[in-house]
Amino acid sequence: MFNKIISVLLGVFLFLLPTANATSFSPGFSDDELSNYIDNLNLNTTEATFGQSIEIGVTTKKHFDSVALTFKNGASVTEVLLKNPSSSDLYYSGKIGVTSSFAKGTYQLSSITLGDQTLPVSDQKVKFLIKDLPTPIINPITNKSTSINGTFLENSSVQLSINKKLVGNVQTDAKGNYRFNTKPLKAFTKINIVGVSIGIKSKFATSTVSDVIAPSVTSISSISDHSQNISGKSEPYADVIVNLNKKVLVKGKVNSAGKFNIKMAKQKANSILQVVAIDKSKNQSKPVSIRVLDRTAPSKPTIQTVKENSTVISGKTEAKASVKLYLKNKYVAKITASKYGSYSFKVSKLKAFTPIKVQAIDAAGNQSKPSFTEAKSSKPLSNGQLIIVNTKTNKLSYYNKGKLVKTFRVATGKASSPTPTGKFKVLNKIKNRPWYKENIPGGAPNNPLGKRWMGLSMGSSPGNSYGIHGNANESSIGKSVSSGCIRMHNSEIEWLFDQINVGTTVIIAKTSSSNGQIAHSYGMAIT
């Protein structure tokens, strides 16, 4: 194992050629009588252990029937008989096999026997050392390795244990190498190797399977611009880093079950996040890219004012979104908005009050809430005060210069005495008008006209036959129960009374049409 050679030259003086860890001899070792018989003496090593051999050779100056060397280690005596294979040769050789019977320690040459005479050796420098078995060497093992290998003593064996479980005995070759084939082992698996030589065991060597396999991010749940966390799977206990534009966005850790769930701020749609996992051996996975899905619906499209006889419907929405057009609740066409979000449909001339619906759908399929409008009347805008009463809905709406000011619930004529329909004027305004039919004074709590009266230009006695007035029965409001007049809550008629001028136009209709359509039918427009 050490291949150290001791060479003893005997002549005028005897010495040992110095080598690594070898002992050298001085001229003082020379023995006149011994030098008469021996030319040189050599040992192949100065150190050995159990199971190894120490080879010894002596060249004499003349032939002897036998040559033997005696070594001592305290009370332990070892005699080596050397052989001469050819009587014509003066070289004698032999070997010491180091067995379990040897005590560890230093063995010094004490005498040389040549034939029938034994010559003592007083010099203490011719010696060899028997030492403990070496600890086996284990070559580095990774979780990609398909064998466990290393070195021990030549022509010996090693016992191999994995996680303290004995799995095999392996012989070493002539150079002390051993090899145990195996499937790749898990990272951090413990390997123990014990050397065995002639039944004697060495101290055990320990190694740990190193982790050289990078983890992988095996799955990531889809994320959208509404998401506030990112989750997936990877190697247990690995660190997870989420990057955005090559900068760390958030960090997290994989749990013992191989899952991670990391909180993060909402990200913009179509952003690309890159997720990497780094295990405790600092192996890093390949980055996995994930796109932030767009789950945010576009805002309601705007629709520019559309008037009757228009042939274009236009507006704005999300850039490059698809825009659908519906007329009278029927699908008509679809176009793509410009990169600035503008859209424009060409249509046939539109009739006044044609219902228009526009809806946008972005590239991700998100659909906006619909926008509604109608083709506006091209009639001149009402430039004064206007009251529209719809007896079908029992509602009164007050407009000023074409704009709605306020809407009220009212009571109108019953089936046997319906409220007349048409276009009328307010002819008079009276506070606390008496109820002449029943001779009830004005302002009395039981006066069915309440405290305010606005007479209309209709009936046999215009200004007196029909009017808009208060009531003596608040629960009747909203119903068709009157003799043809229009009743309001007392507090509300008092407010309206103060706003309305004599001469104000009053349109009364019984219809499902809108107020705009009602006004249009009488040649005016409202907004």
C-alpha cells in the first residue's frame, strides 16, 4: 500500500536508502562480522496493516543452506525464513503476511541466522510498523450516480450500508478499488463503508449523497389580473421566486407536500411572470413562464348622440375590442375598435326613438355591460315649461326647456270617467278652491281638491272642468280612481304650483311609449 523500500547495504558500512517515511541507517549500524556475509538487505515497505505482506530480500556473499531474520516487538517475536530458489544465486527472499495474530506496533530486526549461526543485530533502525486498518475512501456520490465506489486495501472487501441498512459486501481489486452498482439514490441518503481484511474491520467511513438535480416547477395554477396569489407544485421545502421583468416580485416556500401558495399584488393583464424553484442545495429549476390572463371586462362603450335619420352610430371603447350593435334588441353587426378605441357603424336611416344597444368584447373574451340609447327626435326642443302625464303609468313629469326637472306619481280618471288625452294649457292657478259640487270650502281637510288647483283647457268649462290638484285621500295616489282630474300628493302639488306658469303646455297620453315619443308626436323634443 505504501510501496516504500528499505535497502540495507552492508560493506564498509551498512545504511538504508532514505524514502518517504523511511528510516535511514548511519555508518554506526555497521557490524564487521555481519558485513563479511551480507551484501545488502531490503524491505518493500516500512509500514503495513492486516492482510498485507512485507517482502524481504537478502543478498549474501556466499551460499548458505538457510537464511532467516528475526523481528521483535516487545515479547512478540516474528521469524522469517528466506528461500533461495537457485543454489547458483546468492539472493534469498521471503514475506511476512500480516495476520490477526500480529500486535500493532514497531517490529525491529534483532538477529539474522545464516546456516547454523545466528548473528545478533544491535542497531535499532531496521524495522517495520504494523498499524490499524485504514478507513475506506468513498468517492463523491450524487443523486445522479449509478454506483458507489472508492478505495480500501487491495484484495480485501468492504461492507456497504445505506441509511444504516447493510446492502452488500464488495471485493476490492489488486489496486484496492471497489465498486457497487445501484440505482440513483435520493439526495442526502447516508452511506457507510466498513473495510474488512482477514476478518478485521476498519473504522467506518461516512458519505452523504449530494443533490445535483435541479428541482422543477411541475405546475402553476392559472392567474388573472384579479388574482392576489400564485400557487403551484415543486420540490418540498424549495424556495420559490416569482420574477417580473427580471426583477423579484415575490418569494415563497414549498411546503412538505410539495405545494406553494404565495400572496402577491394584482398584476396587469398579459404580464409575463417567471417562476423558479431553488432547493436547499442551491440547485435552480428552469424558469416557468406564465401569462397573467385578462379577466377584466371592458368598460361600457360610449355612444355619441344619435338623432333620427342618422346613418352612423359611433363611440369609444377599449382599444381593438370587438363591438356589437343591436337595433330594436336584434343583433345587426360587429366591428373591431381602432387602436385608439374608436368605433363607427354605418346603418340605414334611423327612426326617432329606435332602441340602440352597444356591447364590447375584448381580446380575452371579456364582455362589457351593454350601453343603451335611442335615436333622438329631430323636432325642435321644447323651449318653455312642459308637463307630460301618462295615465297608463299614472306619472306626471315636469320639464323646463326640454330637460326633466321632476317626476311624480299621480291619480287619474277611472274607466268610467277617464282623463281626457291630448295637448292642453294651464289656464288658471287657484289656492284653496272650494268644492262647489258638495259646497265644501277651500282649504278644508275634506275638500277633494286639496289646497291647490291648476285648471286645464279641456271639458265643457275650460279651466274649471278638469285640473291638476291636491286631494283629501292620499292613499288614492298612483291609482286610476278620479272623475277625470289629475290628483297629486298635497305637498307635491304645492311645490309644483309654485313652479308652473299659466299657459304651460300639458300633454296627456295613455301609452307605453316614452315621454320623448309622446313629445315627438306633438312636434317637440325633450332630452
